[in-house]
Amino acid sequence: MNEPPGSPAHGSPSKPDIAANAFYPILARASLFEVYANLLDLLWTRIAASGGPRNIVVVGPGAEALPFSEHREAVTTLVNGGNLILLDYNRDICDALPGFLERTGFGRPFRIERCRADTMIDVTRLHNTILIMEWNIRHGFPLPEASVDVMDMTVALHHVTQYVADVDTLFGHARRVLKDGGILHIGEGNVDMKYSERKLRRLAQDVYACGVRGVVVSDERCADVAPRQWHVGESVGEATIRIAPSGMLGIHHPDGARLATCLRNAGYKQMYVTNTLVVLPLIDHAMEEDFQGMIAPVRAFYRVLFELTLRRLDPAHHDEFFTVAHKEQSDAERGIVEYYSLPSVLCDALVTNGFTLDEMRFTKQSPFVNILAIKRTAAGSSPSLPQPHPQDS
């Protein structure tokens, strides 16, 4: 199976994104408080006693840069004369951050700067600065090699890693810009939403097994990048599968009726068929495998999250919460937007890409996990840091 890389542009225009919703910070505080507490505790324990200055990168900070914006003194101490770099692919969020940080007092200890999206950040020339840049981390990081002390990815990773291979690629990019002994923090949901990739690969193989010489797949689920294309069999396919941002699949083939019959025999259920087109959902509620592999785990994840959030949320916000939350759950069930990886997948990718696992904390009240990893030195050790001691609960 051949899977050539895409060629999307850096940055993206504003697009629908729950994190850009004015209600999101309220929702985040109610649902991610334990993840945020773990994040700050882990960082403080690992680096507060060491020297500075430090460059700290926050990926996907949201319009209020939580939880950092609520702990100005702690952030000032952690940065210790260095820089805080906030990277987000949503233009509206990047536009809102400077004003918010000024209003919350960060303009006194820091200079706040909105960067252009087409420049490399030279942190060696800066100090006590908060840099805000619109940037899509699928393309790496706009920072020099070995220039970052700490990188935080809290509920951001799953938006840009729709394929398992993307996790490896992203951690490789992170390793490049981190210093030896540098810290990478991951905060993610403890749920597997990579079934959508497995289902898509199975479908491509099943179409190929119908006697088709080649199947070309064009994955357009991520609207902020160019379609991702790969193929099974011949690269100029007799059949083409197009996955729209809605999660619907269109299979173009000269004999749509014959292909549909073959796919029904392979267990596929809901279809719309024309002479040259078969349309079906990527995740089909009528298929038991899809229900058990994707829909049931997604519903279990959001059920726990909803219960936790509602216990902490002002009743005045309940209607807005249900509108936002049900949209996010619906997207996840259809195999779009949300692409969480199991903690075991993340840990394997970290080790493969030259990191040592330092600590793993599963939240007690919510279905999330905090993972702290250290970039190994050339000798394979992590200086001045504790030995790995993962904690499962």
C-alpha cells in the first residue's frame, strides 16, 4: 500500500472549531480541570528547580490559553526569563489571544507579540516574550532545532493525527525542536478513535477484492489541509474512494451496481447506488463491527465526560453545553474531526521517536490521561530528571 505525503500550506483560514467558540473556556474548565492540574504539577515538579531561561511551547492554547493564563506567577517562574510560544491553527483564536492576555495582566511581565505565519521564530533573540502564531503543526514547528525546553500538547494532538502514522510524524517534529532532556507533555482522551482509519483501509481492500485493478483513496476529512491520497493496487485506480468532510464516502466505479453487490456480500449495509457511484457512510450504525469498534466507545467516552461536566457547570449553561457537546459527539461517531489515539499508541510512538516515558497519570474522574516524556540524549539518558515510573490507575 503506497501513501504519498500531501502538500498542504502552512496555516489555514478560520474554520469551524469548538475551541474558537466563546463558550469553550467555560466548558474546558468544567471538564479538563484534572488534566490541567496534572499538567501544572508535572511541569512544576520537573523544571521549577532547574535553571533558566526556558522556552515553552503550547500547542492549541485556545482563546484563553488555559490553564496557563490562570497562573501568571507560576508561568513567569517556569519561563524564568525565556519565552512562551502559543501555536494554534485557528486564526480567530490567534487574533483573540493578545487582547485577552493583556487584559489578564500578562503584558506586565511579558511582551506580547502576534507573529506572522510565514516566519521562523528565532527564540535566541528574545526573552520575557509571549509569541502567538497561527500555525498548523502537521508541518512541524516554526522553531530552530534544539531550541525548546518544554512542549505542551493538551487536547490538541487528536485533531491533527487522523492516521496512526501521523502520531509518529508529529512526535518526530517535536523531538527535532526540543533540547536534549527537553519535556513533552501530552494530555489526551483515554479512548480509541482510530477505528475510522482501520475501517477506511478495510473498505479500500474490500473494493480491491471485488476484482478492481486499483483503488485510489482521497481523504478530505481535514478541511485545513489538501486531500490525503493513497492507493491499493495500481496507482491509477479503476475505482476512486472520496471521503468528504461530512464522513460520507463516494466510490466511483464504471459498474456501480456490480460493486455494490460485491460490497453487500462483504457485509456493508447502507448504500445509495447509481450507474457509476456507490455512496455510503464511513461509520455505519447498521454494521455491528462499526458499532462495537467506533460508536460504542465514543458514546461511553462522552457519557462520562457529559456527566462530569454537568456536575460542575452552571445550569444556565446547560442548553449551550448540549448543543456544543452533541455536535462534537456526532462528529466523533462519524469518524471526523476527533481522532483520539489510545495511550498505548502514544507511548509506543514516543519511545520510537527518541523519548523516555517519565510519568503517566490517568485522571480519576474523567476519561483522560497525562503523559510526560523526556527527549533522550545521544547516549540515551535524560540528565537531571527522575527515572521513568509510569503510573496506571
